[in-house]
Amino acid sequence: MRLPVVSGLDCIKVASKLGFFIRRRNGSHVILRNNGTMLVVPMHQSLKTGTFREVLKTLNLSPQQFEEWL
């Protein structure tokens, strides 16, 4: 299955729904935290495939679950 094209803002929205909060912003990257778990999301229009896979791994979601949370 192909991964959907998502933006950094989409990733932040889903992460926020899962309990992550914005800790700080450094340039074009937003750092989110949740009980010791850190997630760095670049604020780009479309995330590269590898970057999006790492976000999914950190959030413990499949691509289908991610789309449901959107």
C-alpha cells in the first residue's frame, strides 16, 4: 500500500489528538512531547516517505489508523 501524502501540520494534529503537546519550535521543526517520548515534525507541505514512516512508528499507528485520526 502506498503511503498518503501528508503535511507536517497534519502530523501535529494527529499527534495532539494522541496526547502529544508542542514543547518548542526550532526553525521549521516542531518538537512535541508525551511522557518522555519526543517527536520532531518538519513543517513542510508534504513529508518525505521515510520521515512519515518514522512519525508513524513513533505514534504506533498504521497508515490507515493515521487517516482515521485525521
